[in-house]
Amino acid sequence: MLSHKFIISGGGTGGHIFPAVAIANGIRKREPDAGILFVGAKGRMEMEKVPAAGYEIIGLNITGLKRSFSFSNLLVPFRLLGAIRQAGKILKRFRPDVVIGVGGYASGAILYSAGQKSIPALVQEQNSFPGITNKLLAKRVAKICVAYEKMEAFFPASKIVLTGNPVRQEITQLEGKREKGFKHFDLDPEMFTVLVVGGSLGAFSINESINKNLMRLKENGIQLIWQTGKGYIEQAQAAVKKEGNKNLKAFDFIKEMDYAYACADLVVSRAGAIAVSELCLVKKPCILIPYPHAAEDHQTKNAQALVDNKAALLVKDSAAREVLGDLIVQLSSDADRRADLQKNIAGLGRPNATEEIVDEIFRLIRN
């Protein structure tokens, strides 16, 4: 039997890249000899992370509109047309059976071109409020895999399949990793442990809030695994060194997130769709601080979906510096409240999301 070929496109942030890689891994698990090519945007995070995951990637010369006025916005239409032409050449050369888009600038160009060539295409929308690229592409694709209910407001109901979000496989398998995690991070397994993640690029308000409260965490016997992003790591490491406490650990990026989750008694996080999906699967009590400038404020909507189920606590970005330290300390000494959050969030996970999305992809080939 001939192996099939797939193009997976999207990126910009870990929230698009990690599900894309999870889908690729799911395809390879189903069909080990499958041909898989990623298409991203030059200069973006996917150009580094995808090859690190073992896949080939081609970068399109494409950028999005800046929210504030910029002369570079005048070039966007020309770059888009160029990217569509480049995408068409990639499709002609690679000849995929299915094209999969996960959001981001590059996926718009490749899915548009796939529609022009009548190549079956599928979109995986991570958020409760979809981005403009996926909304525009809805008429051109055959299926739209979503993670939230009531998405008929944005997409044709006949194309929607509720699957949940694909997450990194190692994160769904935390059994037996807690002890290994404490050894990996050189932390004390007897201490209350807080994991702080501001997304793959970091979060300034969360970083500032944690920095402000380092002494307080130390005084309350709380240890820290802190992912800061590249832009804040020097300040964070200087602050941790100043406290002179080996139980406060700062990293620009944590590759071994399964170990970090396994260690955590509490997680402080942005509310990107993949972060929320991972938290539901690892069943950790969490404080969510949505990024306030996300498109259509979709991170607040993601977080609110958990809050409505009493499965998470929400702190506004503008209030984080004042209240985050208090809330962490309160939760560290309130086991009953943490247990309630953990019980409620556990019921929201969709552990088979990747398999269900791969089912839809192969169904497109059969059809």
C-alpha cells in the first residue's frame, strides 16, 4: 500500500506549534511511512521547534498586520500574494493527500492554495473564539475540528467536529514521573511546588508578579519552577540568585513540561487554548491570568469556560501584581479548595483528541 502525504501548516506561538506536532505524531503512529511536511512563516518560532521535533519545515515569507499603525502593514497584501504563489509551488511539488491548518499566517496561504487545487483540507481550531484566518478559511475546508462547544456561531455546523485539542503525548502520561521530576529540577519533594508558565514566549505581568513575591514564597515554604520566556530570564535569574534559595528555579523555556507538571501542586498560567487543554488533562489546580490583548480577548473566554465549571481561578492581568502572591499563599495552605479545583478540572479533559483528529484526516482520504 502506498504511503500518504500530509502538509501541516501554522505556527507563531507554542499554542499553534505543539498541537501541529501532536497531530504529526498521531499520523505517524497510524501510518509510520507517511510523508509529512510542515509549512510555517520565516523567522517565527516554528522554524526552530518543528525541526527539533524531527520534521521538515519550509518557511513562507509572510507576516500579519500589526495592531498599531506601521508602514510594514502596507506590505502585507503583497507578501500574502507572494506566499500564496509559493504555497502553490509547494503543493505542486509535494502533492499532499490532505492539508491540515492549525492557525497562524502561513496556514492561511497554504489552505487557500489547497482550496484552489481541490486538495482536501482540515482546520484544527484551538480556541473558544477562532482567529480571523480560520474564520475566513471555513468555506474552503472540508472539516473543522474544535475544542469547544457552540462553535456554530463561527463555522458551518455541518463541518464541525468536537474533538478537543491535541496535546503533547508525554504530558498525558505523568504516572511515575513526580519523583523523576524533582530530581530533574533538583527540588525538594516535600515542599509545596508552584509551576509558573507564561506561554512559550513568556508573560511580563506574570513575571513581574512572581518577581515581586519571591521573598514571600520563600518565607511560606513554597518552591518554584518558573518559565519566564527569553525576554525576562536574566532578570528572573538575578532575582532568584539574590534570594539565595536553591528551591526557586527560573528557566527561559522548559522542554520537559511533563516533569514540571508532575512536580506541580499548583499551576499559574496564561489561558491559551493548549495550556488550558493540558491543565485539564494533567488535572492540576490552577490560577489563570489571561493575556488581555489576545484577539477578541479569546484567552479570557478560554479561562471563563473553566471558571464556569468551578475548575480554575481567574485573575485579571491588570490585578496580577497586587493579588497573585496572596492567592498562591492562600491556596498553598487550603488543601480542600485545591482538591475541589482538581476534581472539577479533571472532568473537562479530552484525552483522545489527537486520535479523533487523525480519524477525521484519514476519513478525508477515504472520501
